[in-house]
Amino acid sequence: MPQSAEHTGRMRESIAHHTKILDELSALRKDAAKQKQMNRLVDINLKIKRLESQLAANQSALNGNPL
């Protein structure tokens, strides 16, 4: 089933965004593991939760289930 060039472009953008989110999550998790200050750790964890939510939404879109 051929896909339009526009659809293919959107898929590529979604995959690139997905990869970027995964990279950011990895960096934040490494930072969290090293962090000793509780308030900074809370801030990092909030960012992680936000990115995980974005990741789930992006994954849903990639699977063909737009939110």
C-alpha cells in the first residue's frame, strides 16, 4: 500500500522526535542517578515524567492512533 510523500515525511519527523526524546530521557536519568540535592532530583523526575508522556503520545501516533 503506497503512502503519500507527506505521510512519509510526517513519519520521519515522528521517528526523529521519538529518538530525540529517548536521548533526552537517557541524559536526564544519568543526571538523576548522580544528583544528591533533593529539590534538583524532583525537578529532573518531573522532566522525565513529562518526556515519558510525550514519548507515549508519539508512540501512539507512530502506531497510527493519533491522540
